[in-house]
Amino acid sequence: MQLGTRWAFGDRPPASVPADLAARVAEAEGARPGEEGHWTLTWLEGRPIAELDDGTRVTLEGTTAPGEARSDDDW
């Protein structure tokens, strides 16, 4: 089992956040200057997911905004 974590928008992600995901989070933050909130890292079937309080989700496959269809929404 892998545990998640939280960190503030704009802060360095904790060491438990995989480097590839941390790079994608940095890209998402760069596109949203002045944003506030917190990221939550969770694991779904061994894959890391970072989700911002507003619903923005960053995965190793890409970033989706709140309300966008996500590839993991299909059952």
C-alpha cells in the first residue's frame, strides 16, 4: 500500500512524489500563476495522481481541468 500526501500550491512537492509527476505539477502551476490551494497525492492501481483543491488533476499521462472527461472515468 502506498500513502498519499498534501502540499501547498507553489511549494516543492514532498520526496514521495515521483519526479515525473512533480515535473508535470510544476508545468500545471506555471500555467496558473497566483493560484492558491493544496495538492493531494493519491495512488490508483499503483499510478500516482496529484489533484488540486479545485479538481485539476495531474497524472503521468497529462493534466485535466475540473469538468473535463478523464481517461480513467471510463469503467
